[in-house]
Amino acid sequence: MPSPNFNIGDMVMLSSKNIKTKRPSHKLDYRFLGPFKILDKIGTHAYRLQLPASMKIHNVFHVSLLEPHKSNTITGRIQPPPPPVEVDGDTEYEVERIVDSKLDRRYSSPLRYLVEWSGYTGPDRFTWEPPDQLKCPDHIADFHLRYPDKPGPEVP
């Protein structure tokens, strides 16, 4: 049987066969993780995937571990949000981008960022978060480069 031919930019599901997760047993674990975007083709049988930094694994996989991602084909069906990633025992969600910032004097640390969460839709897609709850310094720095007049961390 010929191996599937993927293109750069395609979305694929990654087999969890060789990936250690926090699930109680391999039998109860998800069979596939993702979807992940293909960044590059390595040789004839391997692909480099765009993985979240929190996964902390090598991002090149043999074609036998990949399956094409099938998008939701049922009209009106809402895709459930991706599960949180566990990093060092802490539950983390992936940030898509920082949208806005404000000072909210009701809190002892008044700075808040409006975060767009990756994979979420509806009212859960955007939330206001304090900077100490965010582990995405690149997103925060990018936001302040684009909007230097918006409230940000105090610079000594």
C-alpha cells in the first residue's frame, strides 16, 4: 500500500503510539493527537510538524505515524475545543494571540490582557487574563511592538 502523500501546509493527526502522555493508561489514551500543520518534508518518508512548544518532543515524524485530518462535515456541529496540555503537572491552554490590554483597578495587579485562545469558539474564545497567568512572552512582546501605547508591564 503506498504511503499517503502530504503537502506543506496540510493538517494531519499524529499517532500517540510513541508519545508519553499523562493519561492513566495507554489503552485509555487518545489514539491521535492534533491536528498539526506540516512545515516541511524531510526525505521521502518523514515530515516536520508545527507542534506547540509545550510538547517538548522532536517534531519530525515518519509518514506511518500520520493520518490526514478530516474536518467536521456535519453542518451546524460545533467542534469541541482542544484539551489542555499538561506541562510539569500544570494544565495549560495554547494562546493564539494577544488582542488588547487594559488597566483594571479592581485588582491588586491591574494589568489585564485580552487573550484569543487557540481552537476555541464562541464566548470562550476571548478572556481577560493577568500577565502572571500567561506563559507566552513572545505573544506579549509582539502585542506591545504593534501597540506601544497600550498598557503594559512597568519598565524600571
